[in-house]
Amino acid sequence: MKVLFVGGTGNLSGDCTLRALAKGMEVWHLNRGSKADGVPSGVVTLSADVRDEMAASRALGAERFDAVVDFVAFTREHVEEDIRLFRDRTRQFVFISSASAYRKPPVHHVISESTPLANPYWKYSRDKIECERRLEEEARSNGFPFTIVRPSHTYCSRWMPTAFGSTDFTVPKRMLDGRRVIVHGDGQSLWTITHARDFAVGVVGLLGNPAAIGEAVQIMGDEALTWDSIHVTIATALGAEPRIVHIPSDFIAAVDPELGSHFLGDKAYSALFDCSKLKRLVPEFRTTVTFQEGMRESAAWFMAEGARRNADPVLDAAMDRILSAWDGKAV
Ligand SMILES: NC(=O)c1ccc[n+]([C@@H]2O[C@H](COP(=O)([O-])OP(=O)(O)OC[C@H]3O[C@@H](n4cnc5c(N)ncnc54)[C@H](OP(=O)(O)O)[C@@H]3O)[C@@H](O)[C@H]2O)c1
């Protein structure tokens, strides 16, 4: 199997690369080469910005693949470009969508692939829905061989996923500094969180799998945690004590509408998933990395080098603003 990852060195695609190599696949990357140091040997890298269609097409040349996975398609325009780039270059095209696309507010606490898609709160999710619709249309009119993957919150060993951001060290740093952190609602809603190593087993198991063509498949582990326990687990891994302040999602949205859309459009609701379709298609899929283990690995990665422990000043200031608005309101 010859597979191409658009991406390949990121949060999800890095572990997918390792899994594909372990399964004996020939792995190609298409990316801008910003993390060239960590690329495993055996991977062939094509350098291009995929948003520059001409450059991407030139880099791809006459190469053909058994499967292409685009990890960085977010809008209908991105998918239009993918269709043009890959319709004659691959036997299977995998679009990474998002479980946040499922209807909000939810009508049932267990989500499966047949749960309707609709998210009036979060543009990111509406864009993913449009991407899915475009692929379905292309399959109907021209037989485009798509597979849609819907991950929920998924992290690699360089992330500490929190309610307020996952790609930076803002919330963990506040914990280490003894500052307050916000958990939305009463901290008791359930959230499914998956390690990228487990996610990778699902994705790679779908590649070259004829039963996955024309299908949407959600990939997530079976560990559901309360938001309070997510924050306590992160703090424990760092050797810190979390100072949690509970603030309702609609209050967060009133103070900061952009941040609020991530709660009202996603994290405010319990998210439990029925992954029986995935387990039928990829029988070896299971949850092997608990959140506690995952956070120990991530903490070790962050604590190994000071330069990794960077807070996002904009997010940090936004959290302070929400906290002081809440302090002013609370009686
Ligand atoms: N993580 C989650 O919790 C989660 C949940 C739901 C859905 N998703 C979806 O999962 C996908 C992957 O997310 P991720 O954060 O894990 O991404 P990722 O795999 O970390 O993607 C980053 C990779 O893409 C490359 N890249 C970025 N921009 C590029 C460009 N313009 N041209 C070429 N290559 C580019 C990066 O390399 P260079 O920078 O060197 O180019 C890197 O290899 C996204 O579509 C996201 O919507 C993620």
C-alpha cells in the first residue's frame, strides 16, 4: 500500500505515520517541511503548501497512491482543491472531519454516524459539514472514492487537552503557577478524549479497506471523563494543584463570543460515542492509552525543555477577563 498524508508531522498525522509504517505501508508526506527533523526514516516528503494548488500539483507530479488522507482540509474550497488534485491520483481519499459536526444541542446522549449533522454555534463545524456534503456530491456524480473520518478530542504526547485550548501550554502553565483555571458548567459533563496512537489504529485500518469507501466513520476511544477529572489528571501529571473555577458556558460566551462558540457548539454537552461501526471495519481497534498515562507522557515531554512550556498570551488574558467578569457577578 502506497499512502500519502497531506500533513504527516502533526498531532494526529504523526502517530498515523508511525502506525502506517509499522503496518508495512509505503508512506509519503505532503507538507511545508516545518518539522523536518522528526520525520521517521522511510517516509518520502513532498514539499509544498497545499493551499497553493499549482505548487502542490507540481510536487505530486505523476505519483499515484492507494490512499490519500488530508489532515488539513477545513473548508469547501479546500475539498474542491483536493478533488481536483487527487481524483486521478488515488483509489481512496480520506477527509478528516470532526465529531463537533454532530447536531448541537444533542438530542441523544449517545452519538453514532447516523446522528444528524448541524451546528448553529461553531463555524469550524459548519465548514466541516459542507466539506462532507461536497464529497458526497462528488461521489454521486463522479464516483469519487471518499471516506470521512470524524475524530472527537484527540491528543498526541505533545498536547495537554483542556477546556481552553490543547495546542499550547496556557492552562497547564496557570496550574503550575498556582493561578485559577476555568472549567465550564459544573465540571461534571462527560467528555471523550482519545490518544492519537489509538486514533491512528483506526485511520490506518480504514486505508485500502473497500468497506470504508463512501462511508463516514467516527474514531474515538471508550474513555469518557468529567471535565473536572480531565483538569485534575493534568494537574496531577504536572505535580500541581488545580484551582478550578466553574463558570457556565453561556456566561463564557457572553463575555467572549469566539471562545464561547467552542463551548455552546461542542464542549458544553456530554459526548459519548457508539463506535461499533469502527470496530466492525477495524477489528483491532481498542483503547490502549488511558488519559492518566497519556498525561504522564505529555507532562514528561513539556517538562523536558523550558521552551516547550509556552502560554498563549491572548488566551491567557481572555481567561483573566472571563474570571474577573465572573468575580464581579458572583454573589
Ligand atoms: N485533534 C483533535 O482533537 C481533532 C478533533 C476533531 C477533528 N480534528 C481534525 O483533525 C485534523 C488534524 O488536526 P491536527 O491538529 O491533528 O493536524 P495535524 O495532523 O497536526 O496537521 C498538521 C500537519 O499538516 C501540515 N500542514 C499544515 N498546514 C499545511 C499546508 N498549508 N500545506 C501543507 N501541509 C500543511 C503540517 O506540516 P507543516 O506545518 O510543515 O506544513 C503538519 O504535518 C484537522 O482537520 C482537524 O479539524 C482534530
